[in-house]
Amino acid sequence: MTATQRRGRRIMMTDAERDAFLTEQRTCRVATVSADGSPHVGALWFVWDGRALWLYSITRSRRWAQLRKDPRLAVLVDDGVEYGELRGIELSGTAVFVGEAPRRGEPCPELDVPERLFPQKYFGMTQMPHDGRHAWLRLTPDAVTSWDFRKLGGA
């Protein structure tokens, strides 16, 4: 990651905590920007490979169309109910479209890792099911901000 978190160092996650958190969480919220500047946020499934967040998006979605015009995005992954349990990570940067769109399973070595992690995480399967409706976006974040309020001793 190129940018480091300046504020909240006391509650920020370590690299190991970040990796564990992003591996165990199932849903993220993805923010994109329309041509007129209005924001759009939607929930999405993802996998983390230790360097990049891989998002599996429907190619006929508003999100996909907006990212085609402006690839900037922010992603939020968070957890917790009570204030002292809150923790999360915000990642931002530029989306990169990887592989065929929509994805039908053509060989793409760059997708070997996400297509191994994703079906294990969400379906308990070893093979990636391709439905011809989704495709991959990769976010290698320019900035990462994390927090874990449990470090404050309140949880």
C-alpha cells in the first residue's frame, strides 16, 4: 500500500489484522461516481489476496457502467454492533477490469488466485462457477484507512 494512515494509529489494524479481517468478512460496500458527480453505493462480494481486493460485479450494473467512465472507487468493509466493537477498513483507488466481461471461464492466469479464493469463501467449492453475467474488478488500493475500536478497551 502506498499511502499510510496518519490519524488514529492507536486503533488502526496491523497488516496481519487487516489481512485476517478482509479474508473473513463477506460483504463490502462499493462507492462509485456518476458522470454528474453523484455518488452510488452498492453491496458486493469480494476476496482479498494480500495486495488487492477482487470484486465480482454484474456487468450490466450501474456500478460497472460508472466505473467504465470513471474508474475511481472507494470500498468499505466493516463489522460490529456496539460502539466498542466497531472495526473496518476503507480502501480507495482505481478499478482495473480483469479478464473477459462477462466472465465465461476463458483462461486468464491473472484470475487464478481470486477464482480459487472466491468459490471457497462463498460456495464451499473448489471451482469457480461462471454465470456469464459477472466479471472481475481489481482494486490495488492507493489509500487504506482502518480502525478497530476494540483496541480502546471498550469491548
